Amino acid sequence: MSTHYKASSESVLPAQLARIAEEVGQYNRAEVWAVLGIDLALKTGQSMFFSMLSMLQISSLLARSQFEEAIDLAREAAAITVALDVRRRARKTEDEEDLDVEVELGEGSSEHRRRVDLTTALTGLVPAFFQISALFLEDPGHARLHAQAVIAKCRELARNAADAEVWETGIQLLSTIFDGKASGSALIGWFNALSNSESNVLRYMAAIGASLQPDISLRDACRLHIMVLVPLLPC
């Protein structure tokens, strides 16, 4: 049996159990398995399982409206995932437990650190925005308070970001959408403009934000939601 043992497979079982627990609504149990799996995946350099389990934890935080914590976790997970990928591409053989994220990511303006910013926005900021948008339909005041907290978090991250543009764009979108500073039509224009920019991961926010505005019909709102969903669906 020992000849078939692979340390790199240790995170597989916790990952499966975490997904099963999530599917049956046992979110606390899912988080317990996710934490165990993340620890094992990190020790063995399994970036795919690390990323998947981190996303489970982020989902749990978002479900509890812990938006700043979810973005912090997304940032940490993105940094480690990118660092593991850099190490894998360099074919380094050092013990994964000795992973030095800062060394692997390089200088403050490196392309690797820019990837961290974009990944954090996609896995942390965008899902947080979706959750706040759903809350906005029922309790606009409460949603605005959460949006302000997320804006503060974005400002914090922008100070040391390799790609400050993505955070500045996020701040502008959140402020504009939840303070009613722009029409739906203007936000659709923003959606189209972002598709050709480095902040294109945030174009989904502009589309969903447009659907919340009073000048957008129900039919057009549905079309906007489809525009967002199609690129996000697994192939």
C-alpha cells in the first residue's frame, strides 16, 4: 500500500468532503474540511485544490455578509496561488512548506503581483458586489453601508497595489452604483468601455449595477444578467 501513497493527494479527500458538505447545506462542516484541505494543499504545493478550497471559505464569509474578511482571504489566496504557480513554472524542488510568497512574487510592480490584484478583484470584490446588489433589492440602506465598508477595503488595498487601477475602478463603480450617481444607460457604456481595459474583470459590476437603476426595463435587466452569466459559466 505504501508504494501507492502520494503526499500530494492528501488534500483530495478534505476537498471532496468540503464540497459534499456545502452541497447538503452543512456550511460549518464544509468550512472545517476546507481549512484542513487548505493546510494540506499548501504543504504539498497543490495550487488547484488550494484555490478551490479557498473559494469555499470565501463563499462562507460572503454568506455571512463578512465582505471585508472575504476580500482579505481572496487576497491571501490569490497571492499564495500565484506564488505556487510561479514556483511550479520554475520547476523548483524545495519543500513547499518553505514557500516564501514575497520572494516568489518579486518586486512591488511585478506582473505576478498584478495577477494577484486582478485575481483578488475577480474572486473577492466581484462576488462581494453581487451579494451586496442582492441585498440592495430588499434593504438599500443596509446595502449602502456594506458598500461603504468594501470601498474602504478597496482604498486600503489600492495603497500598496501593483495594479491600483483595478481598485480605483472598483471604488468608482461601487460609489456610482449604490449612490445612484449614474443612469443604467451610463453604466452600460461603462461596461462596454471596461471590456478593453486592464480592469475588465470589473465589467460585470457595471452590468449588474446598471440592472439596479430605475431607467432600465425588466427585459433589459434580464439581458444584462445573461451577459454576465454566460462568460462565467464553466465550459
